[in-house]
Amino acid sequence: MMEKILLIEDEEKMARMVELELCHEGYTVIKALNGLDGLALAEGEDVDLILLDVMLPGLSGLEVLRRLRKYSSVPVIMLTARDAVVDKVAGLDAGADDYITKPFAIEELLARIRAALRKQAGRGPLPAAGALTAGPLTLDAARREVRAEGRPVELTNREFELLHCLMQNKGLVLSRGTLLDRVWGYEYPGGTNTVDVYIRFLRGKIDEKIGVRLIQTVRGVGYRLADEA
């Protein structure tokens, strides 16, 4: 079955060029030229991947992504004319799986699409029922909700996936490399220090709710999620 890609890009010549290349590679393509139409298509169509421009009329690409991540984990690759680190971090924190800076070679875009689709296929669906627990912490993968002592914890998409991975392997020590591969993908260009940064983010949000540290550091190896501190 051919994968369906949603392209949300307001530059018509760029959108047409990308559409033709994707169709040539065997993908089915639907497209929108603004954020509002793109979000409507994302909500109404069953797509396998979204190519999302950051600078869009009506509704910015980041806002489209934030709204999309409330109910969907479909892979999203951001298309951006900005190459500042802060803009890339904002996109990844909002839930993007990858980004590519304009102007780009179509071969690179196709490679990133293939990588994102492989990662999604390997990840498999989240559990349909049953919450994961660790002490006072619960994670409902089907609803994409995390609660600490019954109180909701607001996490970015990447933070959620990292915590989900740790809770699925509760009690086991996972190396930084393993976490990077499972959460960011083996082709992610960042180093393992990315894991340390997001662990700090998680601890800051969870510890302030429950007053204990469930994510334990195993010196020289990685991290482990315990039932209690």
C-alpha cells in the first residue's frame, strides 16, 4: 500500500515541486497552502506522514503541530527557512520528528521521509488499554496522559515518548544510546547528551509534583525508572 503524505506549504512552486517528486517516488500526496486547511486535512485524512512548513499564513506551522499533537503521533517533518538552533528546538519540543532547512536537496528530503516512516513502522501502535505505573506516577498511552498522584503532568511529545520508554522498561537500566535510538531514532544527528537534557526536563516536571526522584541515574551506564525513590 502506498504511503499517503500531507504537504502543508504556502509557496506554490515549492509545493508543486515536492509533490511531483513524491508522486514520482510512489507516494500519494495531498496538500494545503495554509495552516488552517492543513490542520483540517490532518484531522480528516488518514495520512502516514506530514511535511509541515513553519511559516504559514492563517496558522503557523508550530501552532498546527501543537494542536495536532493533542490527538495524533503521526510523523511530522518541519520545513523551515530558519536554521537557528532555537527554531529547531522549538519545533522538536512541539513534537516534530525531524526538520530540514530550505533550500534542501530533494534526495535528502526523501531520505528523511524514509527514515521517519521506518521509525514509525518499528515503533508500532501505543497500547490501546491499560496504564503504566511507577509509584505515584501513571501513564496512559492511549490517551497520552501522565498523572502524578492524580494530578496531570504536561509534557512535550518528546518528553512523553522518553517517559513512556522508561516506564515500559521499569526497573531495567537503559543506556543513553538505547534511549536515543528508541525515542529519537538511530539517524538523529544529536549526541547522547540530548537524553541527559530531556531527563532533566522530566525530573523538573515530575519531581515538583511528587517530591521524589523516580528516574535514577546509573553512573557510567544510563537511567532506570524505579517504583519508588
